[in-house]
Amino acid sequence: MTHSPLSRRLVLFVLFACVLGALIGWFWLKPSNPGKPSVNRAGGSLMQPSGARFGRGSFSPPAIPVRVVAAKEGDFALYYKALGTVTAQTTVNVRARVSGQLQELRFEEGQQVEKDHVLALIDPRPYQVTLQQAKSAVQESAALLRNAQIDLERYRKLHQEDSIARQTLDTQQAQVNQYEAALARQQALLAEAQLNLDFTQVRAPAAGRLGLRQVDVGNLVGPADATPLVVITQTRPISLSFTLPERDLPPVLRAFRQAEPLKVEAWDREERHKLAEGVLHSLDNQIDINTGTLRFKAQFANADESLFPNQFVNVRLLVTTLKDAVLLPSAAVQYGTGGTFAFVVTEEDGQSKVHLRNLQLGAEDGGQVVIQSGLKAGDKVVLEGVDRLREGGLVEVVKDESRADDAAQAAHPLQDQAAPQSGEEPDA
């Protein structure tokens, strides 16, 4: 029996379709590779658990690998952040109070000096001569006054005996008064000469640290010079000025008016190292209408002189500490059109499932956030692997951060330290 060419083509087409269908079915029913990593777009890659062997042909959905962290209860330090400028409480430009040639400098640049420390010496010889002249004038006026007083006593006795006229007595009395005034004037000139001689020794008007010298020995100096001999800056204690927006004032003012002073921390520009700790000292009496901020001033002991005048630092003002607050890492909080939420992992019938919880957030420091409602301490929240999660979906916990933290605390028990609150910085 012979077959037509059309029949042979039909048989070949049927065989090819059968083979193609078998290959498609084999690939479709092949189990997925348990060692292939599952990529989490939010938190990096997570390893597919060995128990999840659901292929494309399986009817039950696979368990999604996630990393969880537990909400904790602890104290949360509420800080407000700002930019501040270090200012010296006293800055003095030391100038000569008398004119003359600078003979000697009695200080080292950068030296810490006390008040009345002798810093420089001006040629005193012209002022010594003036002082001697003033002393001689005082002695002369005193001698004239004594002679006039003797004559006055003599005239009084003669007037009592009616030997001289009253006019002669009055003239002598006026002459005594004139010599007394002349003596007072000469004594004032003597005091002035003595004061100018003392001013040839330039003394520190305040305690502090000296800067670089501005004038060398041998120059003529005077009170009218624009360039000071040296600048004294008080660095211990030192002040820090900063501003806060007016919307942050109510809690700060309430805490400031209490007896306990508010702690202020100064950090470097990168906010990696704390430079010093001080207390809030005072505040301005009016808000700047241009920026809507109020100026504050803190005081630091600055014993190690880690703060320098005109230095820019990051300021953290501790307003209060929230006790027994529910804390959660900020990365575990999700944001959607309905507000903030998180996925909580629960155990149901031997399986791990996730449920969506709406959250009400409180203060945040960039690393942790206070949960006002929606979670309680101990709730396990998904930290990584949230992209494919759905309400009631199955998950498999591949890393439990809460257990790791518990183990670390058991091995190294440490007291919990509250993290600083990030208040909004004032507008520049």
C-alpha cells in the first residue's frame, strides 16, 4: 500500500507536535532550583529556603523568604538638632594705653594667661621724667600753701586785736584757697603721671588664651593704633550659639523652665564624634521675623579646649527622654497611600504568615522610630523581603534579628542607650 506525500507530511507534523508538547510539559513540571537566590529589591538578596520546592506546576504558593526584627521597649532620648557657632565669652584686643617704643614682649603665642599678667613693656623713661616733674610741682604748691596758712593765722590774731583791716584778712584767706586748689591740681597731675608710668607695663585685662602677636619689639605703639599687640580669647568656659524654629519652642521652653538644666551636645560636621557636653544657658527675648527662629546660647566648661571660637558644629539639644517606648528600626516601616504600615509575622498552624499593621509614628532619629500605636514590644516585623508580601501570605524566616540581639545581650549584657532624636534644622 502506498502513501501519498501529503499523508507523510501530516504524520511528521503530528510527531513533531507530540515531541514539542512533551518538552514543554517537562520544563513546566520541573522543580525550581532550591539553591538559586531570591532577590529582594528592598533589602538585597536572600537565599531561597531548602523547604520551598514549589515548581511552576505546583498549586500552593511558595513561602517568601524574609528577614525579621522584633519591636523593642526602651527609653528614647528626644533630641532637637541644629547648626551652631562657638563663641568666646570674652575677646579682648590688647593695645597700648600710652605711646612709646615697644621694649619687650613677655608672653608666648598661644599661652594661657591670667588677668593682670604683664604682656609687654613700653619704654618708661619719658614717663618717669614726667612723674618727677609732677612730684616737684606738688612739693612747690605744698610749700606755698603752708606759708600762706601761717600768714593767715597771724592775720587772724592781728584782726582780733583790731590791728589790721578785715579786707587784709579776707585777701589772705583767698590766697590760701588758691594755693589749696593749685596743690590739688598738681596732685592730680602727679597721679596721672604715675598712671601713665604704670601703663608702660601692658597687662592682660582678662584671663584667656593668647593668639599670635601682631607687633614686634622696637616698633612705636600707641592707643590710636589700629593693630592690637595681641588678642586674648576666653576659651574656658566657652559659649555655643544656635537657633531653633518656633514650632519646636513649646517643648523646649517647658523643659528649660524646669529646675534641671537641659543637656547640649556639640558634634563635628560629619556627626561622627562628640566634641563636648554642656548645658543650655540662656535664650533670646524675641523671634527673628526673617527666619522664624529663636536664638539659644549654651555654655561648655571646655576643660580640654576641644571647642574653638567661630567653630561650626552640629548641636543636639536633649529635651526629654521617653520612658518605655516601643521602638522599631526605621527600615522596617513601609509607606503607602493609606499611611505608614508594617508586615508582622505570626505563627499559625505551624506556618509563618504576615499581616499588615497600620502604624502611628512618633519621634525618629534616622535609625529608630517610636511606635505610638499598631505594635507592641516583641512583635516580629519584616525588615527585608517585603516586595512580594500580601496580607496572610506564607513566609519563611531566614534571619531573625531579634534572636541574634538576644544572644548578643546574653553574651555581653549592656545597658540600653537611647539614640538622639532628629529635630528639623532651622532654615538657613
